[in-house]
Amino acid sequence: MSGRLEGKVAIVTGAGCVGPGWGNGRAACVRFAEEGARIFAVDLKADTMEETLERVRDAGGEIEPHLCDVTDRGSVEAMVAAGIARYGQVDILVNNVGGSARGGPVDMEEEVWDRQVDFNLKSVYLTCRAVLPHMSERGNGAIVNTSSTSGLRWTGAAQSAYAATKAAVIQFSRVVAVEYAPKGVRVNTVVPGQLHTPMVEARLAGQRAGGDVDALLAARLKRIPLGFMGDGRDTANAALFLASDEARFITGTEIVVDGGMTVRCD
């Protein structure tokens, strides 16, 4: 029995991870490979992808790493060209680069705001800009962009630039979906909630809980009706569905992966 992505090539940006475990990009690489896709794994640093490469190869998958600054147009165009040169096609693009910074409009420095816009939003624009002509020419393709529940509602921390850019990713995806639907390209968004990914230990605990990982996890868990935290595999499974032919009639929409958090009133 063939996999759900058999014969397809997927570019996954943010394929590395800040630590061991299941980040969203790493999990997407592994799950897509398990379903038959060949993976063109993209990140800024080679060492962050070592575990990703190992996990994919252990699963019997094919993966090719590529270093790229997804906030730089030239770097992105070269990356997409390299992916096409390596595999001859790009069927799927998963945009998974992003990160938060604390602060509202008064206490956030302008350069931090600008970096957040570039990192979370411009990266999505640039990769789509480079991939869409190829997908349009072939008459098919699936793009899955990664947003955040912070783009839907307050999630416990003042991070105005992150919230604004992640909300923009959702609307960007909707607009592009309508424009490119006649060309056979589907564009959807996965909206992860407060997952337990390696980012918690590596960065978020220091930003929000004075380095107390257990305190941060407990606070996040209280917001989740299902009573447990998912991880990057949950995001990856949603992205896998949207990228597969099972979602052939789905475009311009979102799957929220948050254990029910955003539908609570408290």
C-alpha cells in the first residue's frame, strides 16, 4: 500500500529544531517522509537539522538538507531552484519558520518589530513567491503555512508583533488560495496552539517564566480543555492532511491544533 504522499516532493522550511524532540518542522519532515514524500529540508543552520535527517532516514525516507535564509529573496530563490534541480519538481511547500518576541507597541523596539515581520510574514511571502510559478506551470500544488493561535486571540503574553504577523499569515493564505485555485494550487494554514515542543525548554521558559519550565508548562496546560499538551507531531498530522489528495477540495481555510484552547471563554 503506497503512502498518502507517494511520488511527491515537499519543501519544508524550518526543518530543524532548537533542541531534541518534536518541533513542528522536524515532525513534518518525518511524517511526510513516512507517507512517501521526498523531503527538501530547509533551515538556516545545519546543526539544527541533524536529528531531523537522522529520524527521516531511520524511517526509510529520502531527505536532502539545504541552508537558506528565508527572509532573503535571493537565498529563497536559490533554495527553490536547488530543490527543483535535485528532484525535478515541487509538489508541496510547508512554511514553518517563525518565532515570538515579547512586547507591545510602546516597549518593543522598532528593529524587533521589523525582525518579527520579516521572520514570521515576509518569509511566507518570499517562499510562496518563488514556488507558485512552478506549481502554476505544473497545474497542481499544495502550500501549508503555519500560523499560531496567537493570531486568533490573546494567549497569555504581550507579543503584539508575533500576534499581528501570525494573523496576517492566515489572511495572506486565504487571498493567495483564491487567486491560485484556478491554477490547481491549494493554500491552507495550520494554526498550532500551546504545544510542548523543544522551544519551551530552549526559549519560552526563559522569556515567560524566569526559566522555570515546569511553571510554564503548568500555566499553559490550564488553558487546554483536553487536559494535555500536544507536540509537533499533532501540527504535522494536520499539515499532512492538508498537503495530501485527501484535502483536494479544501483551500483557503485553517485547521486549529490547540486541544480546544481558543474556544474557551476564560
